[in-house]
Amino acid sequence: MRRLWVFLLLVGPVSLAQGPLREIKVAISMPTGRMRMADVVVPFSMLRQAAPGINAGSLIVTAGRLELPSQVDDLDGDGKADELVFQIGLLPGRTREVTIAYGDPDPIYRKRSDYPRRTYALFANKIEGVGWESERNAWRLYFDPRNAIDLYGKRRWPMFLDILATPEYIYHLESPNGRDIYKVGNAIGIGAVGAWADGKVVKVADVASRKWRIISNGPVRSVIELTYEGWKVGNKAITLRSRIEQWAGERGFFHTITADGADGMTFATGLPMKPAVPVFRSDGSSPAWLATYGEQVVQPGETATEEQKGTNLGLAVVMLDGTASAQQDALNYLLAFSLQNGSARWYVAAAWDQEGMNNSFHDSHEPPALKTENEFLAWLAQRREELTSPVAVKILP
């Protein structure tokens, strides 16, 4: 998987003109693969073990002379830091040294930059639920009995969920920023979760209560947690938790579920079935995955239901935990699976051929949109390799 759990380190003093700081160092390497931007997760429990005096609100992450945008997240809501996260570019066969410097706030914040917002999450009645975005895509989950995940295509990189949630703004219409480009209908949605029982999908519809919480909303990642209590599946009443994790620069997001009372239950995720749009599957290889590519962008307009000709969209789901079997019903292509150690995790991605087409000159360094089926499938193969190829992290002597 592309996220890294870092096992630490050394603590040693360093002096700067602004005041004394201390350092924790890690070495990160990628033995094989291709050049990539890796997501790094450092558990704060390990940072505290290495440096009991560390203050989560007063640190900076660097690689050589390069400052790496970072953020500290409290995942369980107890007011204490749980994870430090950042991203770093890696080349195969090379090692990069990362320094986590900490100390008094004054010297840290004299040195630390203001990081641009590259992810965002919100809840808004206007979009009928929760939304999350990176530069490349914006998503929303209908927080009602539909419980389906929908897609907003982005023609420009800036965050735009706030615009979509503005009263009277019609996000179905064409705009330079992008628009709602997908019609979910009665399907499960793009990488949403359901149950697989008696040859059909059971949506997370009949529940006693639904709760949402935005865990973090930062420059590196945004995290949303959704809790469904009393979800009725057959004769079971299940408590289901979904966690959505959106990293900067990503075409996709991670979806992790845990459940209580789900012994013996089969879950499902997948993609909506669209007329004349082919499906691609893993055919028994690991990890299990499925994808669709073709003319599946809905026409602009609040009541539009037909696909727009001349523009293509690729969608994909990649299972990251355990095994999954290929299934389908009248509306969905599916991956059916059981929980492994009480949880399951998958990656969901979208690639619109108009992605980023209205970016400014300053954004021209970003990788281009995927314009053909072959480009999309090649990107997906590379992304699967990244998701399943661990990055090595070691303690410096």
C-alpha cells in the first residue's frame, strides 16, 4: 500500500539562529517500481516514545533543504495528536532522509511556511451529504438511504466544494471549474459500501441513525468518518463505520470500513453499470479490482439522464485487504468480500479526459489528463503496483 507506517528513530539536538530545536530522523526508500509521490503516516505514539517532550503543535518536516507540507491529525477526537502525515517524492533504488524538527513555537513558525490547501471536506445540505476533494476530483456521498458516492469532474485544480455548496448555485451546469458529471441513479455508487445477500446488493438504507464527523481537513489529507447504527441486513442489526481518506494530488481516495455484529456477513463495493460502457476485471489476480471506461459522463443540466457523447471517464475500485469475488446484479459491477480482522479497505479512482483542461500556466507542471482507454488502463496498472508495493522505512544508526 502507498501509505507508510514509520518506525522511529533518533533524537538529537540542532541549533538554529532562532533558537534550539531537536530532530527525529527517518530514512525512506523504494527498492522497486517507478518514481512516485508517497503518502507517509507517522504514528504520534512512536514520536512520543522517541522524544517524550515533542509538541504536536510545534514541528516542521524537511528533506534536505526542502520543506515538506505536513499536518497533525487527531483521529479519535480526544484532543491529542495521533498521526503526523506528509508526502515525499521517491525514486526506485534511492533513499531519502527526512528530518522532523521540533521545539519552541517561535523558532518553528518563523521557519515554517503556510501550506496551500490541497484537500478539503465538508458537509452541506446543498450537496445532500458529505463531500471531499483533491485538486483532481471532488466527490460526495448522499447521506440518506441512497448512501451512494457521486463524482464532480474538475477542469481546474483549485478547491471548489464551497462553490458547489453555495445556495442557488447549479452544479449540474457547465462551468470553467467543472460540474457534476455522473448519474448514480439507484446503483451502489462509485466505491460505496453495501452488503451482498441472496444475489443482490443491500444498501446502507435501513438504519437507526446516521452520524458524520470531519476528522481532519488539511493541506496533505482530509479524513471523514461516517457511522451507521442499527443497519438492518437480513436478521442482523449492524453498526458500520466508513472512513474516507483523501490525499493531496490524488485522482482517488481510500475507503475503509469496520463493523460490529457482522459475523458471517458478505460486503460489497463496486461501480454502476452503464449501457455500452465496457467493464475490466482482475480475473483472479491479486489485488482484486474492477474498472469501467467510456462515455459515462452525464449531459449537463439538472434533469439530464443521458450520457454525453465525445467525452470519456474511467472509474476503478482496487481492493487492498483480503480477497474479493467478482459479482454483478442488474445495476452494478461488484466486488464481494468479508472483513479481515474486522475491517476492509479499498481504493477508488476516477479519470475524466477533461481533467485540468482549464488550469493556469502555473499548474502546467501537473501530469496531464488520461485521454484514452489505453492510457487509463496503463495508469491503473501502475497505481495498483504502487498500492501493493511497500516503501521501506528504517531507523538511522
